Amino acid sequence: MSTPARATSANRTAPRNAPSELQGVWLVAEREIGSKLRSKAFIISTAILFAIALAGILFAGLASKDATGTPVAVVGTASASVEGIEGISPTQVADRAAAESLVRSGDVDAAIVNDPDSPAGFTVIADSQAPTSLLLTLAKVPTVELLNPPTTDEGLRYLVAIGFGVVFLMAASLFGSTIAQSVVEEKQTRVVEILISAIPARTLLAGKVIGNTILAMGQVLGLAAIAIIGLTVTGQAALLQGLGAPIVWFAIFFLFGFILLASLFAAAAAMVSRQEDIGSTTMPLTMLIMAPYMLVILFNDNPLVMSIMSYVPFSAPVGMPMRLFLGEVQWWEPLLSLVILLATCVAAIWVGAKIYENSLLRMGARVKLGEALRG
Amino acid sequence: MLELRGITKSYGGRRVLDDVSFTVAPGRLTGFVGGNGAGKTTTMRIVLGVLSDDGGTVSLDGRPLTSADRRRFGYMPEERGLYPKMKVLEQIVYLARLHGYSKAEAESEATALLEKLGLGERLGDNVETLSLGNQQRAQIAAALVHDPKVLILDEPFSGLDPIAVDVVAGVLQERAARGTAVLFSSHQLDVVERLCDDLVIIAGGTIRASGAREALRAEHSTRRYELISSGDAGWLRGEPGVQIIEFDGGYALFDVDSEATAQRVLRQAVALGDVASFSPQHPTLAQIFKEVIQ
């Protein structure tokens, strides 16, 4: 038997060197990316997400430029009362009767006529309802002097907080669950037994984390680009100047924050053998992703909470850019936070890889965390 | 030479493998047979390192098996597994590349192999759209594409139609002829009998018989002969040392107590009429199997 085997051994293709660790990692990453990019559901949902982001920014931009103001009719010298007031576009008419007819026809929202009996010196004529916003505009209010003026206005801060919070929540949960499903798919179909006979478990894990991180970063950078282009197109250069650096920091923090989460998601998913059971082990991670979103929306005006958030690795990707936008940080703070994040990231990869390796080939019942860590 | 020595494995106090030892030689097809739950899959998973043993050694060419060695194994798990939503060719190319093939090499190897297995028309189809038989062929390609030194196949023939069985058997024989050590389990004893060079029979977690097929057959053969003659073979009943198993006119199946008795019977038969056939009967694998697992 051995003689023919030796005689034909020359025909055999030479034994391959196993692919280097890096090649293996990249092959796995490439497959992860490829299979996602070929999913119609993913392409469509990403397109919709980008479209909503673009529409939101354009809408906000155009609305703020809409400075035509409330149309009002003014009679005679009453025009002096509205002169120089923003948000009002006056139309001069000859007399009260002409003004009233314009109000009735709806061409103007209200008319202003001189009235010495009125404490303001003029009367506002409207159709069926008192024009509240116009009255507030015309009201005489005392000058206010703030000893600690806020650097950014309330509404804008809220919007930016929601923006960072939502993008983090969406990208992290979408790609976190993608990597979890992909790990379980391999377990459930037993492909993993074939893969593990070709490459080490750590290579497989690294490939999956890197592949999904590239996809998640692609989406985040896409949204960042849309935000920057949108703000430029709508001429909000001032806002862009304030947001530019925070957006860049957000991307950097998100990169490492996501690697951290992805390693943990993969490890959690490796502990179960069926898609239906993913929720039972990834639940704590889902909470971790929700937390920064909830906190930044509830506490974006609370400097203490925001400071803590900006240093806790799981919420730093939202907390630090937010504080940067508010201009509350020293130059070294984002760097320190990034170092903390990186250290946590390394620890998470180590723990995640251990759980992943120990759980990957154990089919059936959910693997207990203690067993997964012990091996 | 793949060698298992004294492998034991218990699940929760229940011993499923007990002192399992056998060898799988390069260039030969080794059939691994046993009933349900006998321990075939557990043994194979231990060889592949996807399950750890409680004791014993697995060695390759005299050295303990390392994970680097296992990279040159081809494995077909009992529960089939490929990515359902990946195209057949892409999938096999991917696995070849994980084994270090360049893209071009992987593509040409995978295409040739899939064509040989009769999947040439389905290269661009998703695995989940294939029939179970075709998925099985793709699975075999997954085990073979990197030209493994040792092949471990768990039930490679289950679910295949007779034509597909022949195709797969042909591919496995070709690999063995090139020097691959092939271990495959099967319930289909007729296929195993036809195909394998060596046999390992397991029951209740212990190896009941192992060795070359012909040697096992010789070992388990009783002195049974078949006689087909023109006359009535009824006279055999009176012969000393002869025990009739079946009898019908000129046909008789009988056991003899010695070779000399057989020769005497033959001479007698020729003297009494024309003899169309007088042949020693080898036990079938099914018979050996039933005998050794008792």
C-alpha cells in the first residue's frame, strides 16, 4: 500500500503553510463584510438612515434661514413701533379699514395701528385669535444680564446630545447584534467545527471583530460626512466649527468603543447555541449600549454626570464629544479618557477571547459564565 | 499513520468511550462501524480536537497530535455545517484560503473538486437552495479541498442516492490512492464492505474488532460451503461432520467440521452427479458485525 502512495506523492500539491495570523484574520473579516454588503436589508436600512440624517440636517438648516417673519400690516406712523424688530415683515397700508381687510383675507397675520389709549401706544388687530408669538415679539421686557452666560443655547445642545446618542446607539446595537448573530450562526450550523480545524479560535474572533468594526465605522463616518456636508451646504459654518472637532473625536472614541463592545458581544453569543437564545446572554451588553443614550439625553446639562460619562469607557464615545462640543474640557481630558478606553478595550479582548475559545465548541445548553472563563 | 491509544471519555459519570485504540493507515480507507450511540462521533470529535478526551493519546506518525497537524486534517462533522447564505464555490474557496491557498489556487482546486463531485452546475447557488444530497456533496468538498493528509468523515454516505454514493466513493478511493489516511463512519454496511480496506467495529464505547477487512473475514469465517449440483443433495444429511443450513433439491448450504470433510463431500458430490459450484462462503460484514457486537 505504501509503495503506490509514495510513487504518486510527487503529484500531490505541496503542503501549504498555514496562512499567517494576519491573513487568516483578514480572510474572516472580508467574509463578514462581504456577506453583510450582500444583504439587501442592510443596504436598504443604511440608505434610509443616511437619507433621514441628510434630510434632518437640511431641514434644520433651511428652517433656521427662513427669516421672512410674520407678515403684519402697519398703518401710518405705527411702522415706527415695529421697525428693527426681527421676525416681523411689515406691509404699509393707508388706513385702518385697509389693514382690517388684509387681516380678514389672511394676507397678513395681524395689523398694527396707533392707539394713544393703549399702554403700548398701539393696538394689534387680529382675526379670531390673539397672535401670541407676535405679541411676545412686541412685548417690552426688561434687559437681562447673565453672570454665567451659557456658551451654547439649550435647544442646540439637546439636538447635538441626541445626535451623538442616537448614532452611537444605532451603530453599536446594529453591528453588535450582527456579530452576535454571525457567531451563533456558525455554531448552529457547525461551520465552526470546520473553521476551527483550519484556523485558531482567536483568529476567527479577531476577524469577526475587525470586519464588523469596519462596517460600523463605515456607517459612522458616512453619517459624519453627511453632517459636515449638510452643515456646509446650508451655510451653518459657525455650527460646523463648533461641531467639527467633537465629530472627529466621536469617530475615534467610537472605533475603540465598538471594538470593546464587539469582543464582548462575540463572547456572549458564543455561550449559546441557538439564535433564539442570543438575548439571554447579550442583554447586559444591550443595556450598556442603551445607558449612554439615555444619560446624555437626560443629563446633558449636568456637568458632573457628563464628566463621569466622558471617562467611563462604555459611555465615553458619547460623553467626551458632548463635553468637547460644550467647550467644558481641558486639552488633555480626551486623551486621558482615550487611554482608559484603550486599556479597557485590551482587557475586554482578552476576556472576550477566553470566553469565546472556551464556549465555541460547546453545543447545547447555555455555557455558564464561570465555566467559560475557567475553560 | 494515525493512532488512537486508550482513549476514554465520560459524560456525567457515564462512560461513552472505554480504552478505544485503533490505527488509520495512510493510503487506506478505514471503515468505522457501530450502532447508534456506540461512540463513533465522539471518537471522531476527539481526534479532531473539537472535544477533549478524559484519557489516552492520539498520535500521528508516532508523535502526539498537535493543532498544526490538525490543520492538515479534513473533517466532515456529523451535523452538517456550511454557511446557508453563501454561494457553494465561494464557500469552498473561503475554506481553502483559510488553509493557506492563494485565491487563484483555491478557485481552481475548488472548482475542479466540485465538478468532480457533480456540483459543476451549482457553483453560483447559495448552499441553502441545494437539495440535501447536494449539500452533502458540498460538505465533502469542504473536507477535501485543502488536500488533507488525514480525512475524518462522519457518515459521508448518509442521505446520498446510489449514484452519488459511487461518485463520493470514487473520490475517496482516489484520495486514498494518493496516500491520504481516510477514516469514515457509516451505517450502510454494504457500502463499507465494498469500499474499505480496514475495519474498526465499535459497540458500547469499546472496540470490538479492528484490522484489515479480509483478515477479519478470515478470522470470522466458519467452515461454510455452498454446493450446487445436478442431483438431489439429500445424501448430505447422512454425512458425518456435516451440518445442513439450507437445502433445496440440488442446492445445499452447510457447515463442515474440517477441511478434510469438505474435500470428501466434494468428491462424493462429483461421483454422484454434475457439480455446477462448490464454494466456501465468507461471512458478510453484517454477519461479522452482529457476531462481534454481542
